[in-house]
Amino acid sequence: MFYLYINTKSCVNLVGRKSPESNFATLDEETGIVISRRADRHFDEEGPILCAALDGMKLPSFPEYEVRVRYATEHRCGVVVKGPRLSCNISGTDPLKDKRLLLQAEALDDTDEARHTAAAVNELSSMRGAGRCILLHVCAIIKVPSFENKHGLWPCMVAPTKIIAGLGLSLDIDILEAPGATGDYQTLLTSKATVIARALSAPLMPSPNVFVPGEDEHKPGRPDGYDFGFLHIKAIDDAGHDKASILKVKALEAADRAIGQLAKLLLQVESTGKFHYFLCVTGDHSTPVEYGDHSFEPVPFSMCRLRDFVGAVGGESIIMETSLDPFPLPAVKAGENLGETENAEKERSSKQLKAFSGDSVCELSEIAAARGCLGRFPGGQMMVEFSSHFEVIMVDKDSLEPSILKTQSSLLNLTELPMQQPTQKFYDFCIPNLYPLIAIMLSKLKGGEQCLGSFVLKTRPRHLRLSNGGRVRARASLNADLKAVGIPHQWYNLVADLSVKPPPPLHPKTFEPVKPEDLSPLFPDELIKQEASTDKFIDIPEEVLDIYSLWRPTPLIRAKRLEKLLNTPARIYYKYEGVSPAGSHKPNTAVPQAFYNAQQGIKNVVTETGAGQWGCSLAFACSLFGLDCEVWQVRASYDQKPYRRLMMETWGAKVHPSPSSITETGRKILQMDPSSPGSLGIAISEAVEVAAANADTKYCLGSVLNHVLLHQTVIGEECIKQMEAIGETPDVIIGCTGGGSNFAGLSFPFIREKLNGKINPVIKAVEPAACPSLTKGVYAYDYGDTAGMTPLMKMHTLGHDFIPDPIHSGGLRYHGMAPLISHVYELGFMEAMAIPQIECFQGAIQFARSEGLIPAPEPTHAIAATIREALHCKETGEAKVILMAMCGHGHFDLKSYEKFLQGEMVDLSFDEERIRASLAKVPQVTRK
């Protein structure tokens, strides 16, 4: 059972309301011991339900009081008691540590109000309901002067954590909107940095929007900009509490990237000569992973000029050539007045340069900061420390030598000082920096720790070390923001957002809609549910997420060298799925399919594969869950790509060329054409035949069906957050299509955003000219396999017995298109085009020789279409943002490249006569 307690921090947890901070906790009812003060950080489903049950509860002894409970975030909520004779002068009942007795609230002064309030709180603590509600502190209205009035600076902050945002509102600090900023592990720190940089760059850049409590419409920020920016980072502290060392490392690295993004954007603005920036990085307390709580150890504190920070990480060229783009800064006219005269700016700059003589500390760490010139000082004295140094900078004191700055601090122990009121703590940690100084706090604001001071000239975060001739070494070598987003915890189902639902699959014999029991011989129950689901989101099992973490999130990379090669103003990005163990996007669905089969007790699975990526992926997934895997591989690819067959066999799969002599379907095809190159339709028929005939065997499919497309949406969900983090919105989205799973995986989440009116990209599917189901096929019910064993699906088809020519993009040699993609195409939400393979490989060579990655033959179609679009932008001068799906690498497809490089590749276009003959065999299905 979950319980609710409120600690004595008396903070604003519900933005826009004066309310105590509250936690969901677990309590031993018999002993009264608090087992865990934080019930669960992932409480976003249970929390709102429990709050709704607690909201409006009545106190029998205090009927005049109204109790309101609102969910906030993670394990937190806000509780408000409204009524007469209330006082905030009561003690807390929070034991502050796990496995301690819950305390009783007591009056802290000799007033009837305090005694009355304590009695009400204790009665509320003892009540039964959906859970127990233990109120520990009734929050008074926070009455403090505004930040601007106290410090003379216009402040802004990015703090999605409600308690921090609420404190900011109490001080009249503008809360900026930052896309993707969530306040948890999934938060996009680079997005926060970009928003802060925009706010501090106005009027050169439009000021971001500001959150307004209680209003649906958010107002624009100050048009002439802000003087003080506060960027709050919570994930590092969360990881410490959760004892999650890997998450803490990732959070620290994400903070590094955010600081780098901030420095890059502000450096661009500072180069106009109109502004000078200063950077401050610190934390408010230490939360060691081994301890899992606040340890009250000293934390590092560091500040420097932006220019000196840039110099410390390798100079302006290193900062500016990272893959995180600067925003488009308008030109500044000479002498333009942006709020400060040129003489005043020079005078101020001169004094700043004189004051910042600094010390030799070159990284932000406890050990390094301990050698700094500020020494050790308490957090409560941080305001005094800043004031003493800024007075030297802002006031003309020629007689004061800069070297004196190195000896002004002394060792002070904060734990020996009396505790201060919460609002005063917040003020002490709101750093009153120069115009404008950026404060980056690495954890939640709270008093009780001391700072190791470092007043430095050259400061850089410890992870941004220099190596290899001055280049920045980062965790993500392909792109600076690869790990800034987490793995999505839910798959997205586009069907839920379509006003016109797709036609249902039909039974191949009765032509009636397929029932779940019709599919049970082929698929496990959970996949059947997902196939027909209309739920918008479906939770990803923890077991699947754990395996996803081997390679996800996958990188979003800007193809700058390709842009340069094409001399295009377009900005090209590609979402690269080739980092998976199998080298493609296919494990995104192979892993959950293997998991659900193993969960149901299935021992054997069968499947088909074209180029081999799907077969490799399923073999890999089956090896993790102890399943036997049997694969029918299209013979054209079986012969062309022997190494993928070896990969499948290495992971324990048994591989047959298709058509084979093992199945009735294969024998019929070989009897008609002994040299048949096979097709995906034939391979599907063989695998389905085996699955249908054996009760202990299920069939797995690598594309086409709804549940497969569903699993692939992790690609697009990640990509949306990555694009938001770098401040980009795609104008064009391009992906190759065969069955359509990779294309759907990237595009469907973006189509959702398009349907919601947030973006309006052109979405293009690119298919082989030799197998053009979207552009040349008919939209009709047809079988998914050659033998007609599967349900009939409404899709764009070339006819189920159409056998495409043996093009090198084996994964695209399928006679039909995924029914859901076909439906979306019919609704007009996307476009389609077909490109011959020689043009595709020409584009692949350009891509490989500029970007360094050798793509699989399948995504070369997307590359060719992207190059066409980029060259069109060159002609029109449009600076479009092009997003491309790169579904896998081509390391095992080099024979295809050999054919192209030796001039032996030919364009295999479709045969109109063959297609007409095949389409004539499409079943004639009439439905009302």
C-alpha cells in the first residue's frame, strides 16, 4: 500500500499553487516505520489515480477544512488544506531517512492556531482511504521580494521539475518552455540549453515562450531578453537516489553536452560584440550512488568567462564544429543599440577582464575545485561570495589588485551554521551573476551542504577532455546528442489517431474479418492483441527494454559532408539503425516477437527473410530467449549474401534457400521453375506452411503486419526528441519501402505530430523501380504470401504470385505494401516514388565517400531520393531540413557494390505484362 507524507521543505510542488511538497511513501502499519520515503520514481500511472481518490477527503473533527490533493510528477504530489485557524508553525513528521518511525506533528509556538493545525494534520495522517495521507507541513504563502527587485537582473529559468519551477514563480522568475524537458531521466538537456541561450540572446533571437500558471495560452518571453539564466538538472540527483551508476554517468555526460551546446550558441552571440557571458556550474548537494541519499559532502563550484571556457575545451573551432547547430543569428548593424552603448559595453568589459585573473583549475570535480582560489565556503554564504567579487568588477576600484581575488575565501562548514528558512535557502542558491551569467545547477536546490570554491579562468567539465590533436572526445563520436534521449517505454499505434480506420484483414476462405482464433496457429496471443489494438500506446516489457539498451537509442546524425559535397543549403539528417547487433532496424521487432513467444511457452519459431537482416535479427533474438529458429531465405539473397546466412547460423538458426524442397509450396515453385530466384511471398508461404502444421511452432514476420510496424516506432519516437533537442523540425521525411516496417517506424510518430497540427513535413516512401507496389500496384485485398495461406489484406499489391527480378535490395522484393502504410497513402498523408537501382548505388557511393558509412542496398533508395531533394534545394535556394531513414549498414552486401563498381549492375525495371498477369489473379473481394 502506498502512503502519502509531506516533508518540511514547504516548497511549491504544483506550479502556480502554494503547496507543500509531498511524496508517496511506503509504511509498515504495525510498527509505524517508514520503509521507503520515495515509493517509486515511475509513478505516473498510479499517482494520478491515488491522488484522485484522496482528493476531497473529510476530517471528522475538522469538517470546516477542505483537503485537495493533486499529482505533480514522479513520486510527488501537492496537498492543500483550506480553512480557518491554520498555521505553518508546526513540526514535520518526515523521518528524513528510510526505516525510521513516522513522527507526529507538533506546534512550534504557543498559539491556538499552531496546536489546532498540528491536530488536524495528525488526524489526516491517521485516516484510511485509497491510502493513508500524512500531512507534515501546511504551506504558508511565500512572501519574498522578486529576484529582479533584489538583484537588478531580469531572470529566467528552465526547470520542468515542479518544485523548482514553483520556487521560481514565487520569485517572479519567468519559467521558459523547453521541448522535451521532462525533469526525469528522459529529459533533453540540450533543448534546455538551447532555450536558455535564446532567452539570453534576445533581441538578436526571438525570446522563447513563458509558462503562465492557470492559463492555456503561454505568453512570449521578454522581447529585449534576460540578464540571468538558470538551467536546472535533476537526473544526476535522481540516479544517485536510485543507486544507478550507469544512469548517473549518462546524466553527467548529457550535462556535458548541454554545457557544450550552451557555450556554442552563446559564443555565436558573443561574437557580435554586443554581449559578454559568464558561466557558472555547481551543485547543491552530493548524492553518492553507493549511499543512495544526500551525504552532506562538499560539492564543486566553478565560474569563468565564456571565452575562457571555450579556450579550455580546444578553442572556437572545436566548439563550433560539433554537430549541434547554432541558431541562425541575424546580422547586427554597426553601432546598433541593443540596450547598452558601445562605450558602456567596453567599459564594463574592461573591468570584467581585469577582475577575472583566475586560478589553474581546469575541470569541474571535487578534487580539482579543492585546489581553487576560493577555498571552502557554505552554500548559505554563496551570495556573499558573489557580491564581493562582482563589486570589484562592477565598481571602479583601480587600487584593488586582481590577485587579491585569490585570497578572499576561507574554509567554512555549513553544517555548523543554523538552518535557514526554505525560501532563504533558495535565494542563497540563486546566484546573482553578471549580465548575463548562466547558472547550471546539477541537482535539486536544497540547503545543508558546503561548496569547494574555484574562481577560475579556464574551466571545463571533466568529461570534455582534449585528445587527438585538440578534438573533443565525447561518448558519442557520431553525433553530439546520441544519448541525450532515453529509450521510449511505449510503442505508438497510429491506428488510434486515424479518423478513418484501416480495412480489417479477411479470412482466406470465408472472406469474413479475421478473428483472434484464426491467427492463433501462427502467432502468440499478445501479438494477436497488438495486431488488432486501437490503443494509442502499448507498454514495452522490461525484458525487451533491457535488450534494447544494448544498442538504443540509435544515433541521429547530420550528414554535413554530404551537404558539402552536394553544395546544398539543405540540412540532411539520418536516423541510423545499423548500430544494432544484426546491423539493421529489424531487432526492434525481433526481440519482442521472440519474447512474447517464449512467454507463452513456444519452443520453435519459423520465418522468412530476404536480404537476411530479418533472419539475422530473429536468430539473434531467439538465442537470447532459448528458442529454436528456422529461416527460409529468398534464394537470390541466399546466393548473393552468404555472410548473413553465416550470421544466422552463428546465432543458432537453421537456414534454407527458398523455394526449397522441404515444403509443398517450395516443391510446386521448383517444379514450375527449377532456377527460381524466389521471393519474399514464396518464403512466407513456406514458413507459414510449417508453422500451421506444427502445434509447437509459431510464425514470426519481419514486416507488413501492424504489430511489426508498431514495434518499429521506437525509431520515430526517439527521433522526435533528438530533433527537438537540436532545435530542428523536418520539412521532408524520406525512407525506403518494401514491406514498410522501417519507413513506418520513423514516419508514424511524425505523422501523429502532423495530424495534431504541430508540424507539416512532406513524407516520402521510396521503392525499387523493379518492385513498385505503391506507385504501380492496385489497392485491393490480396494474400500476403504466394500460396494464398495468409489472411487477405487490403494493401497496394502487384499480385501475390508476382516474383520481382533479383535486384540487390533483397529486403524490398515484396509484392505488396503494409496494409497500414497503404491506408495512410490512400488518405493522402504521404507520397511515394520509385527509383532504379543504379541511381541508388550512385547515391550510396556518394554517401559512403562523404559520410564514411557503407549503407545496405535497401536504404540506398532513401539516399537517392534525399540527394534529389537536396539538389532541388540547391536550385531553389531553400534551406529545408531533410530527415532520412538509414535502416542498416552494407558490410555484408559488398558483392552488390562490387557489381556496381565493376559496371556489371543493370537496371531491372518491372515488366508491365507480368504485372498485368499477376494482378489478374488478385482475389475479387467485395465488402460493404
